[in-house]
Amino acid sequence: MGRYWRLLTWGLGALSAVCVVVVGGALAYPLLYSDRIYPGVSVHGVDVGGLTVAEATAALVEGAPDPAARVLMLRVGEQTWQLSWADVGQGYDHAGAAARAYQVARQGAWHERVTMAWRVRWQGRQVELPVIPADPARVVAVLDGVAADVSVLPVDARLQIGPDGVVSFPAQPGRALDVQASASRVLGALADGAETPLAAAEGAAEVELVTTTLSPRLTDLEPAHALARSLVAQPFILVADDPLTDYVGQQAQFVASPTQVAGWLRAVPEYGSGEARMALEVDDMAVRAWLDEVAPQVGPERLLDITQTLTRAVAALAAGEHRAQACVRHPESTYVVQPGDNVFDIAYNHGFPQWRLEQANPDVDPDALAIGMELTIPSIDVLFPHPLVPEKRIEIDLPEQRLRAYEGEQLVYEFTCSSGMTSTPTIAGQFQVLFKEPMAHASRWSLDMPYFLGVYQEGPDFANGIHELPITAGGRRLWEGVLGWPASYGCIILNVGDAQLLYDWAPVGTLVRITGVAPGTPVYSAGDQEGQ
């Protein structure tokens, strides 16, 4: 019995000692790791047990994944760029992870902490490595750099006009990176990557960036394209039609080849406040250079008015026309006074009223002409203030006393007429219809002149013209009985009805040619001169 109690006592003592040792050891464990992380704790596979927080932080920096190695692939079509976490400030919170590792088994009652610490030692505990999110401003900065590579400027439609013709180039849209929308996608992808386990994050994630289409401003080349093609499809013809020095009506024509015409044209985009358009411009200087070459070819009796012709040619081209009428001028000439000459005869023989010759020679006394004196014969242009009407002309044959009206080469009217008497002859020459009055009045002779077409200024303030048989102050028709013989004071007289037809047919600017010399003037009685 005694031995039994001794063994029992010894066993209880040993058990007590073991309990003391175990309890003491358990109570001493937290004290042993009071400034260190409990053994068995790891962060993303890095064992940090037994380390201080600072040591664990250093170990994580060394052993945790490198943010520079975590990569996103950015894509726009076939273009790609790499973006690492480090580029945009996304990385791992090593110090925070170490602090969280230290807190393992340090929560709750003391006995719970002890139990947990021992459990961690034998079973282990994995602590996540927290991620520091990307800085949005740095993401935008990276994408601003990508935007320069992505950017494709839009290309406007254009026309190329050259020796080979007209070539059109269609508009091409451009492209720009939508930085804000792309930044949103990148930040989302980075956030997803932060939640992806490292083992599943091998290889780079891919993000399709957002782009916007840039529309060109100029897309429609019409009507400039069609106009340019039309202009270079055939030659441009300058018609130097000058009936004043060419009685047979032949036309001098100067031709610019399609290749030359192409060199005159420019396609110029116009950008206003509204829709952009392609304009077709004519190079004035290039056309003028061509006219400078043409000018010497118009002949010695004619001068090409380059300024006016240039205006007409440019206007024709701008309207898509292949022809323009040249503006032809005529030079002054000189005449050397011969024996027996007088101012009236010199002017008459050159087709001018006397005052026109005097006006061109202001320093010459008409009553003191000297043989050998050189007079200026004015340009015939002084008689043509209006543009000539094309195709229409009036021809008056003084020897025949006939008036004929033509449209082209077609005879429209032929009338008997009376021209001026010998004492007041009608001047032979080339003139034009200067003005029209349905009932003109000659105060010098108190005559009404129905359907009056002014032809030339007999004086600065007095015109000779074509009109119906005049009406005297007494109401009778003058010269009715002698129509067909020279009878007037310089005008061309037509029968009743004939003058109205001509008046209605001939616009201002119609060419009037008077040729030949009228036959002798008949003798009139005093009654025939009534009202003169």
C-alpha cells in the first residue's frame, strides 16, 4: 500500500512538473515572439516567421513579385505597347503586409492567442500581399504618350491637275486616342490584375484602347472636279474677231492645248464658317503669259488689250467655257499733210468727223495746215464706245443709196435710203449704233426724226444716224419724193415702216459700215426745204 502511494505521489508530481513546463512554455511563447512574427506565417509564399516587421518588409521587397514585371499589353489594331505596374505607380504594400503578418494570432483572449499561435506554428498561415492601386494621373500621362503614336490626321480630298489630266484623291478619315475612356479601361484592367493570384497572372493581360474617328473637313470635290476635267478635255480658243480691220469677217483664232490649260488651273480648298469646298481657280499670271505670246500675232493694225482679254478669258474658264472673245484695240496712225489738204477732207478720207481729228491734234491750227506737217489720226476705237454686237451688222452703200442688214452672212433687210447732200455729206467709215430714240428731235432744223439710231457724233453734242423720213414743224414728211438720192443733212433716211423694222432689229453696239461716195445732190425747190 505504501509503495502504491509513493508511486502515485511520484506520478502526480511528474505530471505536475510536465504541466508546469507545458503551461510555462505556452505562456512564454508570446513573450518569446513579442517583437517578431510568429513562426508559420508567410506572405505570398515568402516565410516571414520569426522576423521583425522591418525584417519581414525587407524580405518581401526581395522575395515578392516585382511590379515592373507585371505588364499590361495595350493594343490599337496592330499596334501594341507595354505598360508595367511600376509605370503607373501600382505595386505591393510590403510594409502593410508585414504589419498584417505580425498581427496574426495576436487578437482575442490570452489563451486564444496562445492557442492560435501554436496552431499557426504547426499548420501555417498565408497572408495576402496587398496592392497599392495605380495613380490615375500617371495612367493618363502614359496614354498621352501613346496618343501621339495612335494619332492619324484626317486627309482631305484633293485634286491634282497636271499634264496627265485631272486626278482625284478621296478623303481619308483620321484617328485619335480617347485618353479618358482608355484610362478607364486600363485602370479596370489594373484593378482586375491586382485581384488575380500570381500563379494565374503569368503572361500579360491585354487592353484594347478606345479610339475616335476624325472626319476630314473636305470630302466632296464637285463641282470643281467635273469642271477641271471638262476644261482639260479640249483646247481653249481665243477668238480675235475684228470686223473693223477684216471686212470679210474672218476670225483669227489662237489655241491653247489641253496641257497648257491644265497649267492654268489650281484646285484650292476653301474653309469658311460653313462646309468646306474645293474651288477651281485660274492662274491669272499663267494666262497672261500666254496672252503675251499671242499679242504680237494679232497683226500690225490691231493691238491685243491684254488686261481686258485676260478678264474675259478667266471669266470664260471659270464658267467652264472653252472659248473667249479677245478685246482688240487699234493704234493711232499718222498722216503727212499734202498740197491742197484741209482738215475736213483729211478727217473725211479717214472715216472721222472733223472735230475728232482736231481733238487728236490739239496743238494744230485747222486753218494753218502746212505741207509736210504730221497729223495724228486717232484710233478708230474712239468711234466704238460699246462692245460690238456679234453677228449683226448694217452696211450702207453710198453710191447705190442702199442699206442692207445682215445677221452673220444672211441678208435680213434691204432698203432704199438717202444719205447726206454734197454740202453735208454722210461720212464713209465704220461706226456703230451709239443710242436709240423712238422720236429724236433736231432743233437745228426743227425736225422730228422717228426711230432714230445714232451712228456717229458729227460734233461733240450732235449725232448723225439712221431714221425714218423726218417730219417738219408743219407735219409733213420731208424728202419723201427723192428717197434713193442724197438729200439729208448727213443722216441716212429710210422710208416709213423700213426704219421701224431696222430700229427694232438693231441693238446698241451694232456695227454700221458706210462705204463709197454718194452721187451728186439734186436741186430742191423752196417748198421742199420747208422747216429746215
